[in-house]
Amino acid sequence: MMVASHDGRFEVRAGEVLGEALLRHVLWSNGPETEGPTAENKQCAGKDFVVTVARLLVVELFLRYDSFEIEVGASPLGSLVKLTSLKRATF
């Protein structure tokens, strides 16, 4: 996987982990991931909410379904992930 920024590209090989110490280099919503939104840095006020909702969506998917299959492709807006098969969870 290639991680790119405005001034460089970095390769992440299979099995390598991007640790929490590197989060300060990840830009998200107009600033570093480790900083909170303020009036001075103009970060999106909903950035933490978006991450929380995305995590809840993944949790709900794993609670409701035992297995699923996806199809990954490209779209004009970026990546496209389509669920092609779902198997309900059996409790």
C-alpha cells in the first residue's frame, strides 16, 4: 500500500503496522488526527462523530451477519465497495 501526502510517498508492506505514534502525521479534516477542532485550526467539528458512526456501522455489520462478501471497484468519487452476499448471524 502506498501512503501519499503533498510532499512524499511511503510504502507500507504487508504485515507492517502503522502505530499510534505515527497518527500525528495523518491529516484528517484539515489538520492532524491527534488534534481536536478549534476555531483557530479550522478542523471539521464533526470529525470525531464521523469516526464514531463509521465504527458503529462496522460493529452492527459484524453483530448481524456471520459472513459477507464484498466487491471492490472504482467510482468517480473514489473507491466503491459493494456488499454482494450476506449470511445472517445465528445465535
